[in-house]
Amino acid sequence: MKNTIFKLLKYSYYFSLVILFILYLFPGSLIGYFIYGNLSQQLDLIPNPIGTSINHLISFIFLSSLAFIVRVREIKFINSFKFLFFTSILLEIFHYFIPNRAFEYYDLFANFTGVILAYLFIQFILKIKIK
């Protein structure tokens, strides 16, 4: 049972990583297209004063949490903090060059903040578990 749950988490992480790359590198908003019929409109999960950056924060907290949980049992670079941190920065920088996408400092900050928060949370849980 434990192995099945771990495999499910591992495959969920890899699937989420692929989906994130597709959504980030597509020239326009795929989610906006499917929901609003408009490639230019972004989905606002939680309306806030800084726009859709909250989507970035939530996405990277989710993805990083999965990666760090998988990393506890399977140490690989693709599950590491460094990989996720640099990926979060690199994907936002790519928006500078991709048509119909825009590089935004708020999104960049939200991306790597999501990775850092997930990392700190998992480290906290591991310290509690060890004690």
C-alpha cells in the first residue's frame, strides 16, 4: 500500500511537471483559452491586487511539495531544491521571449517563493518526525 501511494505521488509529480512546462511555454494562456475562449486572458484562482501571481505561487508550492515528498525516498536531481528553484526562475525568464507571454517580476518572485515555502515546510515536517 505504501509503495502504491509513493508511485502515485511520483507519477503525479512528473505529470504535473510536464503540464507546468506545457502551460508555461505555450504562446498564450491555454487555461484562459479553454475557460474563456481567449488565449490572452489568464485565470485568476484568487482575485488579489497583484494579479495572477498567486497562481504561480500555488502552482510551485504544489509542484515543489510533490517533488520534496518524492525526494525523501528517491534522491534525484529532478526532485531537488536546486532543480526546482532554477526551473522556477528559468520558466519565467522564457516568458520574455515567448510571443503573447510577458515576463513579470511578481510572477518570478511568486515562483521561487513557492519553491522555498514548500522546501521549508517539508524540512519542518521532517524535523518534527525525527524528534
